[in-house]
Amino acid sequence: MKITYAKKDPITGQLKMISNAGYNYMARITYKDHRGKTRRKYFNTKKECNAFAERINEDRTRFGSIAQTLTEKELGDAARVISVCREEGWNIFEVLDFYRAKATKDVSGNDFGEVIEFACEKKELSNKTIKHIKQFQTAVKQFGRYIGKTTIDCITTKKIINYLDDPNQNQGKGWAPATKNMHRAHLSNMFEIAKTHEKANENPVSSISKYNENKDRTVEYVDPSKVEQFMRLVKQIDPQIAVIYTLVFWCGLRLSEASRMTWEWISLDQGMLRVPKEITKTCKRVNKIPENALEWLTVLKPQVKEINLVERNKSFTEMTNNQFQLWIQETDNAISAAHKRVRWNTKKYDVKLPQNALRHSFGTFHLALYDNIGTTATMMGNSPEKIRSNYDGECMDKNAPAKFFSIKPV
């Protein structure tokens, strides 16, 4: 038996909790049952953990190794069963095996709809963002409606694969690989929650492999003349969004990263910018600002007091986890609203951009201009393999890259 407690991080001083299925615990006990299978149990307090450990040690002495497999209720029932077995002269281990088989059947017989509601309630108590929780609840309830009324033991891997691959999803268009992976992840999380709370015995999603998201994928980029027309319109409509788009178009940042930047991380004198790890999807980095982007930022800075769409009143080190997650969620909502507003206004002038074309334009033209996958990958915070599969060989116009990086404000 091994007991693990939550410990303080020696650097940050924060308590490093023990995570399982999206929940945090103070302690964990790992032990083996009489068949040699490793089992784990999680506790919210050290006191509960120590009490359980003491009881297991006592029960081992009283009942043998089989006690390691039993819950608190089962241990109480087992004590009564052993007493009856001794009076009647029955084989104790045969009776306990029969009892456990019946208990397993009872667990697997849980109504699937009730398990879904239970998992949704538990997810609300996790430290995930509001957006993630709502996405989880929507995904698992949609699956519940698809399956219909049944018990959790009837949910097989084949049924889940049929659900994910159903061509009738997405209004008869079928789901893209990324959407399938999202639903697969949420369903797997739901079964893990059910297992943790002894409402399921297996996770049928665990054997389903991830779907290939990059199969036959082609990126979209924008012609330099249209980029110039678009940016000059945005500069008039919303200077703050123009700064954000400048960072995406010519500095390689993601839209989510650019929308959380501040002027303190941008040095116009040195021509460099820093992307902190707190706002990145992958890793922190320092990028060189191209000359045309430097002019855009210099012209726009007097009109834009703050770049980030949702202002932070505290530094990252002073923010609690809940405050940080709230800031992330509010910024996500602000990004979506601002992006839609600008695209709607530019459409009035018949200037339209494909979805995700901002950053794809940078990747396509930067790689074509410098012919260095490593440099482009560093600027974008992506792996060289991702850059090669997405952007290598996309640009056919040899003059377009230079035109793109020479677009300047009027």
C-alpha cells in the first residue's frame, strides 16, 4: 500500500493537488487486491485518507487480502457475511466472491441518463472554464439523447464509434475529425468520472484512437492586395483590432495570443515582442517584428491605450487560478464578438476574408520568403512538422511574399 499526499511546490509555494478525471484531491492510496490488480482511492482530506489506510490494515489482519478490494459499505457487509459463514460452515472466499459479483452487476446496472446528470453536476465543481463545462455538458447530453434510455453497461465501444462516425451528424454533413476528437474526449472524461465514483466499471472510449485531423488539409491565405485593403478598413473601423490583426498577420501570433498582449511586451525601439507562457497555446517566445508591422504599430499606438480586449488589473503571479480562468473566458468571448463585428463591417465594402486566413497568410508567406521551416515554426510557436504539412509548397506566386511584408499604413 502506498499513500501520496498533495505537496507544496518549492518554487511557487502553491499546493500541488493530485488530479484525477478533472478533479483535485488532497491524498491518494494505491494498493493491490487479492488478484494482484492495482487499485486507487482518492480523498479530499488527509484525515479521511489516514482513516481509510488504518481500516485497510486492520481488515487485512481480520479478513485477509480480499479486504483490499472492498469499499467501506462492502467491508461492513463482509464482516456480517463472515460471521454467518462461520456459523453455517460455508467457504468464506466463495461467498465473498459471489457478493462482489453481485455488487459489480448492481454498479453496471446504473441508468445511463442518471449517470450523465451525475457527471454534469461533478463537472460544474471542477476548476475548468465555464466554456469547457458547458461544452462537456452539451456533448454528453447529446450522446445520451442519441443512445436513448438504457443502462451504462450497455454502452459499448462499437456504439460510441457509430455515434462519432454517423454521417447524419452536423445537419447531414458528418463531423470533421477535430469535432469527433472533441466529443471523444468529453465522453471519455464522463466515463472516467463515473468510474471514479463507482458508477461504471469500464471506459469504452479509452480504446478508440484519435481521428486524423490533418488528412488532406489545405490552408487558406489571402492575396496581399486584399490584405492591404482589409487592414486599411480595419484601421478606420477599430484601431485596437487593427493592432491585434497586425500581430497576427505579420508577427505570427495566434488571434487568442494577440488579443491578450500588452504594450509592455512590445519594444518598438528594439523591434521585438515577447509572448509570455501564460497566454500561449504551446510555448513562450520572443519574435522579431517585421519592418512593415513596426510601422503599423507605431502609427496605431497613440490611438490604442490597451491591446488586450479584457484588461488585467493584476499581474499573472498575483491572480488566483479562478481569476485567471475568468479573464481567459471573458477574453474568449470578447475575441469572438470583436472578430464578428469587424468582419461584418468589412463585408459592407465587399472585403471578405476566409476563416483563419490571418495566421495562415503569415505562415504561407513567411516560409515562402525565408525558406526556413525552423524560423517560421519559432515565430508561430508550432512544431516544424506542423509548418511543413500546412505551409510548405502552398504559395505559387514568387512575388506575393515580398508584397505581403511590404504592406504599410498610409
